[in-house]
Amino acid sequence: MRYPIIIDTDPGVDDFFCIAIGAAYSDIFDLKAVTTIGGNNATEVTTRNALDILHLCKRDDVPVAAGETSYLEEEFGEPGVAFHGLNGLGNVEIPHTDKKAIDLKACDKIYEVAKECNGELILVTVGPTTNVAKAILKYPDITKMIKKIVMMGGSTDKGNITPYAEANIYHDYKAANILFKSGIPIDMIGLNVTLKSVMPREVFDVISEGSNPYIREVMQKLIDFRNGEAMHDAVAIGSMIEDYLTFEDAFVYIELNGEERNGQTVCDFNSKTPNTRVATAVNLDGYYKMMKGMLEVYR
Ligand code: RIB
Ligand code: CA
């Protein structure tokens, strides 16, 4: 049976790979929608990027629903231009589709699909979790309709925005707090494994031989732009395809102390009441195998 999924994303250079993977593995994923949020750039830009990425991947069939234009209680910060470029895609230009986002807001689309999927919907969150938190606040019964959340976020050790907090959690830690308290099962794929999941350009060049030259070139430019940094979001969604991550049960809560540790994902691996499976190790061979399988679809 295919997994019905929604990808909630802020494309985003590594989000590009996440969407390309979700779009390629149509034998594994029933990609119900892509919902967008700010973070790497403003929601208007990330929505445009999501539409264009799906178009490039020949998946105009997938609806895109634009999300919130601010975090739950804060405005968006400045776009992460250094990591994602002015256009959110590493300053790499891809063809623009004239397809538009649907009228439904992200939180309403998530609820609509959750009701349709009878408890089987999996949310793949690879940006700040504002839209999902908004859906939980607006539709509390949704927590019984979501099978699980596969999240790129957090870390069992150091952060990347502060020494303690990872970007997707930090940007809207009050939203993340709602998710980790919701009772929805979470697979947390954090920096502690994604930073180790580097796919060097030379590896990509080998596994992408024979792929569509244009898509291959776009991906090469994105990898070059990131200058060796991991494609965090690809690691998260790919873990549903190849079993390359080791998970351990933990009780995870979000630090809200109002000071320097805000947004830290505090993991208790000895808890008798775990709420999260936390990724603690990665097998790079399996990750590369998943990426190679994606590239074989884009011939
Ligand atoms: O910390 C990495 C995460 O923040 C990734 O999802 C990246 O796209 C940014 O959103
Ligand atoms: Ca992202």
C-alpha cells in the first residue's frame, strides 16, 4: 500500500531534493499535497518554488496550498539567503509554471486530506511547523487522524541557529511545542544524523549518470551552492524509502525557557513514556541508494 503523505516545506535548496524524492517515488508515496511555509524565504517565494519544483518533476497533478505568512506569535525573520540564495533555490533559475496554488490555506488542506485518509495520513515536515500547529489549534480532532509526523528538525546535540536549537524548530518553537505535546507519533530526524549525511558532488555525479541532463544540472548547481552541506530534508523523507536510519524511542520536549536554550529538542532516552522515535545513526550506503533510485526516475 502506498503511504498517503503531505510534504510541508519551505523550499529551500534541500527542500528541492525532498520534493523531488516525494514526487519520484510514486510507487511508495501517494503525494496528496505540498503545503508551504516561510523560513528559508517568505511563503510567497516558497510557494512559487514548490509549484515550479513539482512542474520540473512532471507532477503538476499535486496541489500546492500556501501556508501561514508569519509564525504563530512572531513575524518571519530575514530569509536564509546565505544558505538558500535570494530566490530560495540557491539562485538557480528553473522554469516557472503558470499553475497557481489552490485557494485552501495549508492548515485547512491538511485537515481536508486527513479526514479523507481515515487515519493513514503521514505529514512530512521539513520546515518550521507553523501550518501543522495551526491545523491542530483549529481542528483539535486532527490529532487522531494523523498516522505520524516524519520531521526534519531538532537535534540530540548541537543546533545550527543557536548552539542548542535547529532552524525548523527554532523559527517557531511554540508551534513545535504543540506538535510534540499533541500525542501524534513523531519520527524526529535531526541535525545529529543529517549533518553526517553529506552526498559529495563527486558521488552525485556518479549516481546521476544517465539522468535527465537538465534536472541533473539543476541538482549539481544546488549541491555546489550548498558547498558540501547536507541536504537535510532529503534525509528525512528518504528514511521512509530505505531503512538507513537507526531510531531510538525518547520523550522529547521543546525548551521554552525564554533564554538561550529556546527551541532546544530535549531528548530523554530513558523515559517510560516516549512520544518520539529519534534518529540516532545513519547508513550512508542506504541514503545514496535512495538518492540513486530517485535519479533513475528522472531519465
Ligand atoms: O536546519 C535545516 C532545516 O532548515 C532544513 O529544513 C532547511 O531547509 C531549513 O529549513
Ligand atoms: Ca526546509
